[in-house]
Amino acid sequence: MEFPQGHPRQGFVYAAHPLLPGRYLLVADFHLRLFEHKLMELLRLLTSLGAIRYEVRAVEGWSRNIAASLNVDLPMAASGGGVANLTEHGQELVYSARADGNRSRELPAGTVWYQDEATWQELARQRLEHGLDTLQQLTLSYRDDFGVTAEASAGLSALGLKIGGQFERQVDTTWTATATFWTER
């Protein structure tokens, strides 16, 4: 069994990761950690397929304020004075990266979200089989509460159990990614 660092602790309640048997997350930040895991897998996919430049933008739901609370060291995009960079379409730039030396062209190992993401699979097929060099837009969405709800959290708290902080409810979220891949020219 795998728990967050410093856990398990007596009196705390954990929820099972829906795609990784044996991994447990604190109920309070269950949805943030799942979204974080899905985002990291998308970034690993882009990098493994050879992305040399990519951006992730928040379109709906959680945005930059949530990105700042993820347990990962994302180079956060910012404009002057640390103000969020909004595009003309109202999309918020959350992550921007360059890896000019990246020559990778493979699927990453250990994926769990990829298996249910048809558009991610099609991106990989087009890149690996047909040399796709530009990704105009790929969607990262988070829409399932996996049964971990505010009501369930309140019920646990009423029983005197600890959920690990203030419950962060599931929010229907859509982020998009764009990428440029290296090509042999």
C-alpha cells in the first residue's frame, strides 16, 4: 500500500486512487491529487513523444490558483509582476516549457489515464506513425467525483474522523495543451 509522505496516520481517512490499486490519498485533497496525477501523465506523454515546446492553458474550472497548490514543481507562466497571463480567449496560461534537445519518440511507461483517453491515443498514433510535428490543441479534462464528495467528507468529519484538511471538492475542469515536436529535417 502506498500513502502520501508521512502517512498513514491514526484517525485519518484515505480514498483509494481509482486507477492505481494500492495507492491511497487523503480525502481532503483527493481531487487535487488525481488531477495532478493526470496532468503529470499528459506532460510525460508530450515529452516522451518529443515535444520541444508546449503550453498548458486553463479553460474551465480549476485554474492557476489550483496549479500553485499542486505537489509538483511546475515552472509557472507569468506576465509582468506575476499576474496571470490571459489570452484574448480568456484562457489562462498555467504551464509553458521548452526542451529544444528533446529527441524522444516513444510512449511513456506506466501510464494509467492514457488507456481511457482516445484523443491522447490518437495524438500518439499520429506522432509515432505519421510524424505529426504540431499539436494545435489536446484536452485534459477532469469530470468524475469517483464517489468522493463533500457529503461523504462531512459524514466522515461528523464521525470524528480526520480527512487531512479542508475538503477540496471536485470541479469540472478543462485544460488544453499545445505542442511543437522535433522533426528530422
